[in-house]
Amino acid sequence: MEIWKNLDDAMEAFKKNDPEKLVKSLAKAIRLHSRIVEVPDFYKQILEERIESYPNDLDSLVCYIQMETQRGIWRENISKASAQFPEDEYLALSTALFLLIYKKDAKAAMNYVERVLKIFPEYEHLLYCKILAVKSFDVNNDVYFKSIDALLAAVPDDSPYVPECHYLKAAYYCSIENKLKFIECYEAGLAAEKKQLSCFLPFRFKGCGLLENRYLKEISMDKKAYQQERKKIDPKRKFLISENRQLFKSHVDENGVKPFTPSQPLQGRYTYKNDWSTLKKITLKDMNPMKLEAYKECILEAKIIDWAVFEYCIHTVIEDENGDIQRLTFKNWALSDDIKKDIKQAMKIFRPNVKISIACPYYTGNEEIIVFGSDFVSFDTSMIDKFCHVCGKEAKSLLSCSNCKMALYCSKECEKIDQTDFKHKEICENLKIFKTA
Ligand SMILES: [Zn+2]
Ligand SMILES: [Zn+2]
């Protein structure tokens, strides 16, 4: 994704202390998708100095305005800036949002958007802004649906705006009690989510909880069953688990592990001694991808949902109570002289349905949580063998994979999903090595 590449470039430039390159890359990312780009706090000083020394530099202006609006500060100079650089789509967008959100003048925003859309007819964020403007004075109107369709026509299938457009329509039909249309649009939204890149999932939007509850009511399904159904088709889940299994396959041989020289655990450096009962509970939703540091004084409670891979660290996938998932990388697992034995031992702990509590989780921003050693975690293995490895459903007796006997399923359907979609076949033979009686 181009956005992430530009953000990485900006970070690189930050490390090399190259403010010019930083604002250039950051401004590019902001123009691509200002809603998902968050300017990290540690850029603040650089951007302030930059705007002071080069008040007329377009890229610096773009970064500065994005940082300020993100911090809730709207400056009257946004409109001035866009008049100075009428060819910049981001400044046009900011001006429209300034009128709409800060000035609360939907009519003025609408007029402005209509005008700048003539210059940037394909700029999806402006098209989205138009929808917001129309919505704030009259949803009961042809223009509203037309503006939604205009955005749908302008963006590719994997744009996060596609599901949102369908859900906006669904919300409208919900409000006028047109049940059939509501279900149709909501399901179109669900289908569109499947085409999203994994970094945009799970898909969240304002009011999604209400809409989801209504949908469940209409199709008479309870929430737990619905979440289990969604796990079977969630593209992010499919991606992260398949990827983990690909890694698994490339790191085991007939003895269970390819020879490797592990990095030595760093004694004493990564220890955690505080009182766990005082830690604040957080979920994956509370972790900001732009905050590249440990969440001190916090605890993340999750469930391991895949097998462990031993590279130099331990890799697996975890799921929190909301059903959100992320990669987990465990560093500094203590090793003895007998690595094979260590790995077999660790395989008993790092496996589906084991609960893991992580103190001070470290989020790298790359869909990955890092744990720096055993002092930061506690495990609860009592749930092993009680839940389906695919959908998480509890069952008294679970089916097991006929070959490895390690993977457990609530139904033939889940077995099939695991074998094909989640690539169980690739690891099945090797998994047998870790079967314990
Ligand atoms: Zn299942
Ligand atoms: Zn198997």
C-alpha cells in the first residue's frame, strides 16, 4: 500500500533528521487518505519549526493542518491556505470539512464542495465529504443517494468507502422501516467488507453496533452465533492464519524444527515486576497503530488462535474478546541446551484456545504485538480441547483432523474451511510431531 510506504519513508526521514523529506512523504500519505493518517506526537516539534521557517511550503502546510485538526484545533487559515494553493486537493478537502464540522454550515460546505469537485471530480474524499454535507441537512432526498452512488462509482472495490456507502444506505432504510431494503443494503456492506485489505478490518463506522444489532434482530440470529459465522469468512483472519501457517511450514522438518541458532535471551533487561491487579484492561481496538511504544500499566487479555512458529522468536495469532485479531511475536523465550525439547514444551503452551494475558503489550503498528519475555505474560491452558479452532464454538465433542488429530472442529463445515481456506493441509503432516498423548 502506497500510504504505508510513504509513512515508512517519513519515519525513515525522521530518524535521519531530514525534515524536508519527512514533510514530503507525510504530505503524500495525507493526500492519499487523510482519515487514516495520524501524525505522531513526536513529529510536532519538527512540523512547528518547519511551518515557522517555510510558511509558504505546501507540503509543510498540509502536514501542519493535518496535525492541528487531528488535535482538535481548527485554524481560520485553512481557507486562506486553499485559496493560496487552489490546486491542492487536500487543502480543498480541509476547507470543506472546516465549513461543515467547525463552522457547522452545511449549505456553505455543500456549495464549496460542488465548486471544488469541478477541479477534482475523482477525489474520493471530497465525494465522501459531499455525502456528509447532504446528510446533515436532508437525507430524505435524491441528492443523498446520488452522492453515495457517485462515490461508489469513483472508488475501487477494496476502498473502505464501499462498505461504508452500503451501510449508510442501510441506515437510511432502517430509519424509514423498510426492512427488505435494509437487509439488502446491510448484506451488500458485509459482502463489500470481504474485499477489503486486511489493514482496514474489522470494519468500524459510526453507529455500526446499532445497525448490527438491528440486522441480527431482523434475521433472528443471536450475536454469538453471528460472530462465529463471521469468523469463518473474515478475510483478515484468513490472511493472518494462512500466513502464520506458511511460516510454520517453512520452519519445521521431519524432526519438528529446522536447525537454527537462537538468539540468547537478554537476561534481566526485559523484566516486569509490577502488581498485575493494578493494570488497566485494554483491547486491540484501544491500540493505536501510530503509537510505536509499549502500553505501560496496561494489560491485554487474548486467546491464542493458531499454532506456534519457531523462528528466532515465537510467532502466532491472537484474538481478543471483541473478536479482533493480530499477530503475536514472543521474544526471549528461555531456551536450554536441548532446543527440540524446548520447542515441544512451548508447543504445549502456544496453541489454539490458550488464554494469554499480556502486561505492557508493545504494538509495532504492523498488525503485530510484541512480548519481550515470560515476565510479561501469564497463560491459562484450561480451555484447550473445548472450542472449535475455526469458529470458536463450544462443543462437548469436537471432530479432530483425521490425520494429525491436533486440529479440532465443531462441524464438517469448519473442518473444510480450515483445510482449504486456512491452509491446514500445509501444516497437517508436520503438526503430528507435536501430538502429545
Ligand atoms: Zn466451528
Ligand atoms: Zn491435520
